[in-house]
Amino acid sequence: MAIVNVAARPPFLLAVGDGIQLSVSRSLVVSTDSEGYQPVKDYISEHGMVLVATETGPEEGMYGQVEQSHYAIPDARQLLMMDGKL
């Protein structure tokens, strides 16, 4: 499956997915309720993804704090859990 840029609003938001998993880097100045985040929410919904992990930390290019979130379809999440990667 091809890798798709779901949302790209440098330096505030970057989301890349392949239909099986999605990685999102979001500056905390971007609300998940904002219009710019809507394509990410749509992609998650359209592919039936679930949150696998999320972490927040400092990032100079994202104006201070960035949230890294990783989503996957349920079958892929199960495989990650079985492999001990969660």
C-alpha cells in the first residue's frame, strides 16, 4: 500500500499513513478540533484505526511541545501487542 501525506502543515502538523498505520506529529498549538486537523480525523475514521501509542515531548521545530501519536487498524495493533512492541 502506498504511503500518503494525510496532513502537512509545517511546522505545526505532519501526518503520514499507509492505510494500515498512521503517524502524527502535532504541535500543541494545533487543536485536534481545528479545521487543519480534520483530514487526520477523517483518515482515522475511514480506515477504522485505533490509537496505539502517544507521547509528548520537546521539539524545536514545532514551537515547543509536540505530540507524537501512532494509530493502526485493530489487526495490526494486535500483532504489535503479540510481538511485545506495545
